Amino acid sequence: MYSGEEFQHGLRTNIFGRMLFVYDSIDSTNASAKTLAAGGATEGTVVIADHQTAGRGRSGRTWLAEPGSSLLFSIIIRPACSIDKVGLLPYVAAAGIADAVETLTGRKCECKWPNDILMSGKKCCGILMESSFQNTMLEYVVIGIGLNVNQKIFPQQLGRTATSLLLETGKEFDRRAVFCQIMASLESRYIDAGRGDFDHILKEWKARASIFGKRITLTQASHTIGGIALDLTDDGGLLVETDTTRRVFHAGDVTITGKIRGHN
């Protein structure tokens, strides 16, 4: 595992990654970051690990990564935004990561709702965002990121749905350089969001999405809804037209099942 100084060498940021906690192995970078945030850690603090023994994705899923092959880290942010804008923060993260990966690889990324990054239709990166509130005030947000960088082999159940930068390009990447590029790209968009410029970020995210105007199924727990994905709402929800009405969803697993149709 690289040292903190090695990860920070080449950083072009003023906030993100300037305080860094590095572990060979940890249960969960998000769990550690939340503990640090609750104890007053400064904005931009990063927890990074070579391996997670209890890494988590959305809905409590396990995040599987070959030790030493991926970037597994969590960032603490303390955004000065209203509660109704918290749902837009995953799009800030996804747009920043997608831009960084495209810059490094020269390959196009797709943003999959709500918070995955795909290459060639397969998942290369997942984002897990966890927030803490005190009454009606947002205290902090932890952005957990798992990016498959040099992973060559995936468990059998993921072989058809997961990929890595190495598998997409045929070359290995210096994880330190990847980390620095992601930090710069994320911080740039986070600063834009701090100025209230979410419209630009959402436009960027939607330009990389293939869901809109298509028939989908959306699954929450054991309940599945069918409809057409129309747009994102002002608070980051997914607007879906079903056979009977229009509904807004803020979580769920989406599968595209039908052809494109015109939409506003």
C-alpha cells in the first residue's frame, strides 16, 4: 500500500485529500470516515484502504475488490446546502468520477442512476453516500467510492456485470495518479455545487446517462415498478411515467427494458 505522502504527491486540490488516513486493511472506509466526521474531522479528509473486510455498497450490499487492485476511499464533506439539495450530491460525485476516468482512459463512461459508473455497459465504480443530520441541519456527508482499477478477475456472479480500467484499456494504471485525478475532478464540481451551480452538474450527468426516454423496471426491495424514465427532479429524484401516473423515486435498482421514445 502506498503511504499518505505518496498518494498526496501530485495532488492539485486545496481541500480534498489534504488530510489523509491510509490503511492496508480496514473494515469499511465509510465507517471510519463517519467516526472521524462525528469527531470533527475537517472537510476534505479522506480515508483510503488497500482492502476492506466489510466494504459496503448501496442497500447493504458487499463491495468485493481484489486487494491492491482498486481504489477504495471515502471523503468527508460539509456542504453548506439546504436539505432539499442533499439528493443532488451523488450526481456531483458521479460526474466528477466519470470525468476523471474518461480523462485517464480516453474511454466513454455512462452514469447509471442512481450512483454507478459504467464502461462498456459494465460497472467499474460504485458510490455510497451517507449523511448525518442534527435536527434539520446537515452536519456532514461521507462519499464512499469503490473504483475497479487494475482488477483482472471478478467473482463468478459479477463476471458479466463488472469491469475495471485495466480490462477496458488493456493497461495497468498507477492508482496514485488515478486518485489525484479523481480528487481534482471532484473538488472542481464540489466548488461549483457550493456556488449553487447544480444545473451544470445535472446537465453533465444526464449527458452520460442512457436511461431517459426508455422503458425501465425499477425495483425497491421486493417491489418492482414499470414505466418510462422521463427526467430528474430538482431534488435529484427520478421521474417515471407509469401506465397510470407520474412518480418520483429516490432509490432503487433500474433495468432498461425497452426502446427510446420522445420525451421532454
